[in-house]
Amino acid sequence: MDGQENEERSAGKAAPRTAGRGRVRRLGVVLAVLVISLAGAVIGTLAGGRVHTDIGPFRAELSLTPSLEGGTTVDIPPLGALQLDSHDGPTHLTVGLGALDQRRTEALIDDPASISRASQSAVTDVRNGVLRLGLRTVGAAVLVTLVLAGLVFRDTRRTAWAGGLSLLVTAGSLGLAASTIRPQAIEEPRYEGLLVNAPAIVGDARRIANDYTKYAEQLQRLVGNVSQLYTTVSALPVYEPAPGTTRVLHVSDMHLNPTGWQLIRTVVEQFGIDVVIDTGDITDWGSEPEASFVGSIGLLKKPYVYIRGNHDSGKTAAAVAQQPNAIVLNNSTTTVAGLTIAGIGDPRFTPDKETSPAGSGLTKQVADQVIGAGDQLAVTVRESPKPVNIALVHDPASAGPLSGTCPLVLAGHTHARQVSKLPQVPGQMPTQLMVEGSTGGAGLRGLEGEKPTPLSMTVLYFDKEKLLQAYDDITVGGTGQAQVNLERHVVQNPKAGDQVPVTPTPTR
């Protein structure tokens, strides 16, 4: 009897222990399914939660990442990023604007009206891209979860539960984000990267937006009018370019203004330009993201000779050098279209400094640097096996030492057009200095005042002996000045450097 009672007591104690172990095991299975489901959803979102889509001329990438705060990041190279408090929920949307599509970009340049159509379709492009992104993310999350669960559990029922739970978590997260969308968030962005400087430089965002809308509308008409302008001035009796004339387009200080590229392309085509010369400050901050801005150089399909400005970094110069038609000069020479050109980059890199007149406000050390660059280039010009026709510096303050070494020096930096003769060295040839305005209208700085800074460039005409015979100053006016202005100057005596201005010819 005693043995039987002991056995019954042992069995009674084992039953609760077995039931407890069963509950713990079931709880462990539930937790494992939950962990696998969440891990699969996260891994699937990170691995598959991205799609590529076209937004206007851009090839954009949309991606989703897990996040406790939600929101949207819009990456806008080369300017930086905008942070938008667009929605709540455990998902963060990133819209990355990538490279420009060459075919669509050319279409926008050739037809300015298509810019408006592209902006109108951008919302639809983004909406369709986000919808595809959501479906792809859900599919990737479920697929990854099923694979993980199958490898871990090797049980069909548990694998199905994990997949279903992953579907519920992922779809629920996206649904929560969609239900909390705040369209007005785009009116209150947080700036990052180079865009941090935009509000301070530009001023009131709404006023600038209104002004720029008017400005862009006028520029679309003005760019188209450049072709009419060329037809008009080509009939002027004072100067007719002879056969064999070499046409050079001098641009400078683009400062990231994409409208400048539209104008350059139009002038290159309508004026039959042989060579484009850029005397620097093609960017604003010389950062790596800004390097994508120089991609439009290749669309010109003409030799593009460039020197670095004080807003351009070594990375900027390297990006320009990668363009198939670009030549970067840094205390060196090149021969293009029969012209021997020497150039040197600005010795400074001061992206955070405002542009100032040549030589003003410079410390002695900086002034020595700037003038020293001219001294270096003067040595290079004198030692050149071929006589140099044109010398390039960014700051006109570097031009002094080049007097007598070549007939023409081109510069920029001051955002103000100026033509003068350098002090002549006895017994040496006279040298003319031509300072260009800003082809980019001074970039964001140009929108700071009531009227945008005009876009400026110059067409130079060289005869068979590669001497300057005439030049056309082209100015695209700002807001309230719906005209393209061309002022032709004839160089009567290249050796003396005298010019006879012709009455400006406006085209409305």
C-alpha cells in the first residue's frame, strides 16, 4: 500500500510540472513566431523596400526604413536635403533625386514649356512611385519572413502564422503612415546640408517663391528669344564675321543656377560657338554633392575650358575633368580650335565668403596669394612653346602680372562686367582685361534683392590670326525687364585694344 501511495503522489506532482513545461513551450513558440515575423518584416523592408521611378527629368529612388517617428527625407543633390514631418508611424520615406536623364533633360532645355508640364506631373509620379513602393515592401517582408520561418521551424503551420503576422505588421505600419499623412508639412521643411544656408541667403521663402515664379516664366521666354536676337544682330553692317572666324563663349560664376545651362546651350547653338571658356565659381560650396551640377557640360558637345574659382574645390575640378569635352587648366596651357589658352585656378577656397570687388578687403597674405597666382601663370605663358592667345584667371586681381605676356586676359569673380587695358609694360604688347558678369545671375544671392541679378555672358570673335576682332555682350534681364540685350563692340585696332561700342539691340 505504501508503494502504491508513493507512486500516486509522484504522478500527482509530475502532472503540474508537465503542464507547466507545455505552457512554457507554447509561449516560447509564440515568441519565436513573433520574433521571426518582426525580423522578417524589418529585413524585408530594408532589403526590398526601394523602387526606382522617374520624377520629371530625374531618376529617383524611393525607399522605406523602419522608424519610430515617421517623416520624409527629400535628398536634393547638390543642395542637401529637406526633412518633412509628413506622417506618423514606424516607417520613414526617403526620396532621393539621382542623376538627370540626358534625353528628358535635353527635351526640357529645348522646350521651356515642358518644365511646367514636368512640375505638374511630378505629384502623380511620386504618388505612383509610393504605391509601388508599398506593394513591393509588403511582398518583400512576407517573403523574407516565410524563408526565415521555414528554416527555423521546419513546420508549415508555424511558417504560415509567421508570414501572416509579418503581413499584418507591415501592412498595418504602412496603413498607419497613410492615415496620418499631413500634406501641409511641405510648407514647413527642415533644411539640412547646403540648404541650411538657403533661407539666410534668399530671405523670406514665400516672397522669393513668388518672385522666382515670375522670374522663371520670363526666362523661359527670354531663352527662346536669343535665336531672334542672333538673327537681328547678324545683319548689323558694322561687323560681319569673316569665314574662318573662331567664336568663343565666355561664361563665369554660374553658382549652381540651372537656368544658366539653358541659356548657354541656346547661345552655343545659335551663335555657332567653337569653344566655351569658364573662369570659375561653377558651384557655391565646392561639395561632393554639387559635382552632379557639372554634368550639363557634356550636353554642350563643344570643348569646355575651365579654371577653378574660389567657390570651387578640388572635387569640383575633378568632376569637371571627367566630362568628355572638358579641359581643366591649373597653371597649364592647351590649344583648342587653333587658340592657345593658358589658365590657373584661384589659389583660395573660400565657399563661405561673399563675392567682393577685386582686391577690396583682402589681407596682405591673401592679396599676395591672388597676385602670386598671376605671377605663376605669367611664367607659364612666357615659357609656352606656342604664343598664348588668351590667359584665364578667376579674380581680376591676378591679372596684373600678365600684362605684356598675351593680348587678352579673361576673368570673373566680381559679378560685374568690365573691360579695360592692363598697365602696359614698355616694349611689350598691350594686354586687354575682360571681366565677365555672373552667367548664373549670382545663384541664390541674385534673388536676394527686389530684382534678380541679370545673367551675363560674352561671345568673342577671333580672326584667322587668332586676334580679337569683336565681342557681343549678352545680358538676360531680371524681373520687370522682359528682354534679352546684346551690345556689340568692334575692336578697331587689336594692337591698341580700342573698342567702338554699338547701340545695344534689345529683343523682347
